[in-house]
Amino acid sequence: MKKFKVGYTTGVYDMFHIGHLNILRRAKEQCDFLIVGVTTDELCYSRKQKYPIINQEERKAIVEAIRYVDKVVYQSDMEKVRPVKELGADAVFVGSDWKGTDAWNQYEKDFAEVGCTVVYLDHTDGISSTTLREKIQG
């Protein structure tokens, strides 16, 4: 079943939920070694103008404890190809909601040049850290 040697995926993983677990499990099913990039607090703020509820050290510790994850690194910028090359990834796993977008069509080409395949994984409907945040805040 496992198709790839080293897989890589990234995310904020704020308020860890079943959608996060599903992505990590599906990614691990397709690779021997799964590396997860946890978005730093600063990068999250620069992209979304809000900090995560859970700080980056705690989010990293939570992701490290997941049995599907072999290694956790911080994602401190939006550069995609450099970490793939540095980590030796031959697959990048990303949510299917990105498939067909201009950005990811370009990433597919960029990754192919360094021997890496993009694998789109189904999104778990009805759950996100944003919806959890909205429920908590009323």
C-alpha cells in the first residue's frame, strides 16, 4: 500500500481535531516516514492576522505525540520546495480543497522538478479550527 518513502505535510494544527487526525492518518498510510511541518505562531499571524489559540510549542508537542507522525519540524515561511529538498520528501500531502488552484498547479510543477509528487487528501467536512474558535467565542 505504501507508495512513498518520505511524506511531508504542513498545518497550523490549532485546537487539534478529527480533521487533523484524518489527514495525518491518510498521509501515513501512503508513506514510510511522515514529516509534519507545524506553522509557527508568527507565520500564522502574518497570514491570518490572528495568533493560534494554542502556542507553537504545545501544538508541536501534540503533533509529535500522534502515532502516525515520525518527525515534526516548524514551518516558518511559505517556501515549499526548499523544505522538500532539505527533508528528502518524495510526496507532499495537502487537502483536496487546494486541487486545481493556480498556486498548487504551479507547486505540482515545481515539486516534479525535484522528484516529489503532490497527493491530495480528502478534507473532513464540518470541522475546522476556525469553526471551533467561533463556537468557543459564541
